[in-house]
Amino acid sequence: MKKVLLSFIGNNDCLLSQGKEGSILSILKERSFDYLYLLYNDVRYLPHAAEIREYCKKLYPRLTIGYQEADAYNPIDYNVVYPAMVAAVKEIEKELNIKDIEYTVSLTSGTPTMHSCWILMVMGGIIKAKLIQSSREEGVQDVDFSLDDFPHLQSASRIKIELTKKDRENKALRKQVRDSFPELIGEHESILRVKRQIENLAKYDIPVFISGESGTGKEVVSQLLHYHSPRKEGPFIAVNCGSISQNLFESEFFGHKKGSFTGAISDHDGYFRQAHKGTLFMDEIGDLPAPMQVKLLRVLESGSIQPVGDKSKQVDVRVITASNKDLQEMIRSGQFREDLYYRIVQAELELSPLRQRGTDILLLARHFLQKLRPAKTSRKSSSAKQLNKKLLSYRFPGNVRQLQNIVKLAYINSAPPQIEAEDILFQELDAPACRIEIPAEGIDLDQDVIPAYYQAALKQAKNNAAEAADCWA
């Protein structure tokens, strides 16, 4: 008989990187299972699920771990959580397809609503399972309802169940369309377009290039592409290409064997092998020197890497790249390989700078402020109009990352319970002196200057001639 543990990932299970094991790992210490299914209602739990899986590979090599989404956008609403959990369990049963099986459900991780729904599902016959709970004081304990006067649940009629189920699904679908990808905060059309693109591109195993200025959220978008893709159970590895020296490129990306060069004191997998069956996010791809571009192109074409001092190895990796530079312009200037460009830019996502997103600035500012507030406290502005006007009038050259730092500093500088406009401080860089040099042969405005500015206006207006014309005002 195969034994299966079902558990949501709770907040206490997200502290493994801090050396705290959490309830799921505490259960595995006391009881053995063949399968562990980690349920989640938000993709932000998936990196922690990956940490648990890696941790268990060493301690419990025979344990098979899977992830299962329970699409409950509101984790304390019974009308949302219950059908999402029922659907998740059905998916797990379908995937396992094992007759001789014993389910165990943990009532420790997740919200109280989720705990109650587990009980309803077990007592109502939706799933035949043991219920357990764990605590630091008592360890792992079975949960039963052996009292004679404990009420028995009666099943509703099948027709009523199906009608209710369809109604819930329709409501959930409408809510999901409105609130998809909550990690991407904003209502500007450019952000809504990116959300639609993520939803589409996440399904397909193709390279994606993310363009945008520094601080616009390129890594956030790459994570969303990964955690909504079929590779979501695999690793997500992010690396900044600008931080890798040319001498260490092969070792860092392809790995090395112990003793293959001075300083190689142990085997090293490299980023591509670490990302096997998952996603490798290569930020600032435009910073790769030409020799490194050639080596990367060879790997993307063959799917094979050559670790330093070792034989070649096949890897299965989805590559997502990003840059704040114009790669097409770099190709024209000979700084970036055209053949590599067509390998990595099979689809492109463009992130608009924050200054072009209008009132999204205020939505993001409120979000960052909410994250800083201690529980049950409130800090508001007595002059919201002035504060909003100040934020909306700034150009934010550092984009979302800069806004987050500005809000944090305002929170620190303000006198509780209010944040005032004067608490918002902008760091300005001194503009370099404008130096204009006119060549000896002179300048042809009609042939050189005006066409160049017009092309720049077209690019800013995304090839819309009417909007480009407005730029000349």
C-alpha cells in the first residue's frame, strides 16, 4: 500500500532558509510516506516548495514530491476554498491512479478555513484519509471524531451539487480574470497587456526575452513565467550576466570537476545543470562579451554543456533573458550576435517605465507602505492630494525599485501616524554638461538630424505615426 501525505504549504513551512523546518518536515521526521503533495493557493509558495523538495532529496530519497495548485484566491472564504480543495484532490487522485493507497492529511499548515474544509471533505466522504496535526509540544498526533454525539454529514443531491459547482467556477473565473498575477500591481494598459502575455507564453516551452529599464520588474515577470509553466516544479535559477567575469563564465554556467583548475576544490554543477528541468533566467544578457555569446549560442543550439574538466552533458532548460539595453542597436554596432538574438528572442515582453504608468505609481506606493506597516497599525497622510501630486510629478529613473526605496525612507522619516509630502525625498543625480561638437563638414539637418529624431519618436510611440507626430510639439 502506498502512503500519501497531503498538506498545504503554510507560512511556518517557508522558513527553511532560516534553519526552521516547519510542520511538514516535522511530520516527515516521525512518519514515513511514499508520496508528499504540497498544495498551494499562491505561486509565491512555490520557491519554498522547491526548498522543501531539495531538502527532502537528501534525507528521504525514496519520497516522491509533487505540487498541486488549489486555486483559492481568497484563502479565508469557504465558498472559494472548499471547491478549490476538492478540485485539487481530484487532480492528485487522477495523477497517482493507484488503487491500493492510504491518504493522510495535515491539519497544521494552511489557514483555519483550509483546516475546516479538510475535515468537511473527510467527514463528508470526498476523500478517505487520516487526519493528523503536529505541534512542538506534542509532536504528530492523529485527529479523530469518535464522540457519539458528533454530527454526521449528509450528502446533497447530485444535481444541486453540480449546479452549485458551476456557479462557483464561474464566479472564480471572473475573479481570476480581474486579479490575475497579483504580484504585478497595476491597472495601466501596459501592465494588463503584460499579464495577458504571461498567461499565454507561460504555457509554451520557448525562450522569452524581457526588455525594460532597470527596476521595472523583469525578474518578477520571469518568475511568473516559470511558476505558471509546466516547469513550475523544477528549479528557477536567476543570474546577472553582468556580474560574471569572462574567465569564470564556463565554470559558473557549465560547471567544473574537482581539480580541473587551481581553486577547483570540489565539483560544481553550474547554472545550467542547477536549472535542469526548470528555468534559467539570464538578466542583463546584453552585458555578455562576444566570446561568451559564442559559447552560450552553442549550448542553446545543442542542448549540451561541457563542464570544465569533464565530459559533455545534456541539459533540459528553458532560458528566459532580459536586458535594459537595445539588443537590435547592439547588433547594428557589432556588440551582440545576430544569431544569438534570434535564439533567445522568440517572444518578447516589454515592460514600460514607471513614469508612463500614470496612477499605478500610487497603487504601488500604497502596496509598499502596507508591507511596512506593523500589524493593526495605520499610517496615513493628512495631505494626500499634495503627496500624490508629488509622486505623480516625478519621473522615477529607477522605476519600481526606486519607488519602493522612496516609500521605505518616507515611512522611516515620518512622524506616526501620518506621512506628509515633505517626507517623500527624491535623490537626484547632477545632469552632465551638454557638450555639442559640430564636425568640420557641417551638419545636414534634413538628412541626418531630423530623420534620427523622427525614428526615435516612432520607437517611443511604438510605430504609431500619429502619436510620433505629437512628440514634435
